[in-house]
Amino acid sequence: MEQDSENQSKYAQATDVGCVRELNEDSVHSQPGLWLVADGMGGHACGEVASAMAIEHVISNFPAKGPIEGAIQTAHEKIIEAGEANLSQAGMGTTLVALISNSTGYQVAWVGDSRAYLWDARSAKLIQLSEDHSLMVRLINAGLINEQDAKTHPQRHMITQCLGSTEIEKVKVDTEQKDWESNQQILLCSDGLTDEVSERMISEIMASRATLEEKNALLIKTAKQAGGRDNISVIIIDSPVSKPLGFIERIRAFFNR
């Protein structure tokens, strides 16, 4: 999928160090048609390098050198090379979630457990578009544990792949492509949000009449009030398709909240 110059989506981004960490290892990027959230890991002066590199190389390689999957793979390779060239950065890595959008449709791409959600105001539903590349998802899909048990599992933060992992020659970039509809928004976020804030609470904030900037601030504030144990990054993007909700649809959405 390619960007186009007709994209008129409104958007807002925010990132916060949280309440526990000393450094913000998340990186975010917003421009018309391309939005990115990267959650770095690897300790001081490493995770923040990996997440920044991921965004830099995706921007420089997409769309000039082909689809988003290729740009993300290039970022993976560049992070490995940097770690091999500088021992102090060895082992650094990052997750990444991306949204590419034009005037009619969008594509989400991701590696790791940073997430993309679709908020549909007509149905008042929050839909997770991405599926975490994590041990918990594998165990749930295999029927070995349930979602409730996964929330307290001692290995709940273990991801199965990230950009920069020297154990993976090529990362598996998962994608989801859909058409835009009116009264929709997409939320991109790092796990600093989803580890602290339930999808029910996220839905309540997304359903509010707040501006995009206010919703971002509310999401981050809620995550920090819940502990803020990790860096928190959020981007909200409006659908470029404009059509106000009718009276019946507003009533339906209110009661479906």
C-alpha cells in the first residue's frame, strides 16, 4: 500500500517516560500518511537508540524502496549491524507498529507487542487490529492458558520477535489492510499503555468528546495513575472519510458503550 497526497487525516501524538523509568526508550513519528510507534529495549543508551533507528530507517526506505515490510526488515538489519559495531549497544532491540494511510484505506504493520486498535464510533467498539508477537499469545492460541491467566503469568512480557534480535535473520512483519469508514480512529501505542489500562477504559476515553490531544493526555494520565511502570506512547489518527453520525446512530453508539 502506498501513501498519497490526498490524505487529510487529523492526528496527535504523545509520549511520556512514565513513573518508574529514568529514560524514555520509546520513539514516535507522525506525518501525513505514515505513523510509527517503537518501543526500545536493551537498557541505558540502547533501547532509545534502537527505537530511534527503527523509525529513521523505515522513514528513509518507505515508500522509496518498496512496501513497508521491506523497510521494516531493513531497519532490523541496521539495528543488528549497529549492535555488532558497538559492543555497548549489543543486544538492543525494539518493537514497531506502523500505520500507512491514504484517502480511502489503511494498512497496519507490526513486529512485537506494540499495538494498533480501531475505534469505531458507530458501534462504540474498540477492535485490536494487531496480534502481539508474544509467548502469551502463542500459549493462548494453543489452548494452554486463558486470557485471564496471561495477565498475571510470570513470562507475560516475553515477546517472540523484535527488530534487532540476532536470533532472527528475517523478522515476520504481520499486516492488516482495510478500507476507512467515517467516524473511525486508529490508536497506535506501546505496551506502557496496554499493560496499565484496560481496553474498557481505553474505550471510554476514545468514546469521549475530547480532542485528539486531550484523548492522548487522558490515556497517558490513566496509565500513570495505574502505576506508569513503563514508557507510554500513543498516536491517534482520524479517518479521512468525513460523515457525521446521525441521530439514531448517536443513540445506538451511546447505549453500546
